[in-house]
Amino acid sequence: MAATNDGRAVEGGPAQPVYITNATGDGVPTTATIIGPLGSAALAQSVATNDTSATLYAGTLATSTSAAALAASQAVREVLIQNDPDNSADVLIGNSSAQTIQLKPGQSVVIPVTNLATVYAKSVSGTPTINYLGRS
């Protein structure tokens, strides 16, 4: 079982909303504490420092039933992958040895990853297109 920064034990579960409050819970104060699903310091830092990206890498991949890298080697911090809404087949996302995340047409997933070439995709059938947007 994991623990938060304040020592509370936590288990996995659905994502919780992020909210801003002061110590007494009064509305949106001028000085606030950012509280994430698990009291996440990383989330607080990301919001507080306006964690933006200078460069975006956008592209598409026409999949087949054989797994292929999403793109050529490209350093990123995370990538948004979408099974194009116009597709009629599901796609599978994973690494070079296993693609276990199944996306229906229109569904997407965000993966924190350091290189676009480490993400692999394949189709369940046909040649559906995957859209991706990576950020560095």
C-alpha cells in the first residue's frame, strides 16, 4: 500500500477532482493549497509552475494487425493517443512486446513516456488510423 506526502495510506481507485481551498475550506482564496487525488506534490508543482510545453509533435499512424512504433525516435514527456473517431475498428496500445490497452473509435489515452518510439500500436482488424500529440 502506498502513502501520500502526509503519511496517509492510499489504495488505487477512480480519479478524484482537484480543488483549490484555504485551510478553513472557504471558497477560492488569494493564497491557496492545491490538493490532488492523493495530495500529490507533483500535481501542485505542475499547476504552480504552469507546466507547459515549448514543442508539440503531432502525427498519425495507419495501423495494421502487426505492432509498429507510433513514430520515429522523438524525445517527449507524454503523448496523447487517439483512435480516430472515423475508424470502425479498435486499436491496441502498448510496448514492443505487448499491446494490451484497447481503444474504441474516438477513445484516447495519455501516457507519460520519454520517447514516441517506445509506444507501439496495432489494430484488431483492418487499418484504422491513430492520431497522436506528444509534448516535450
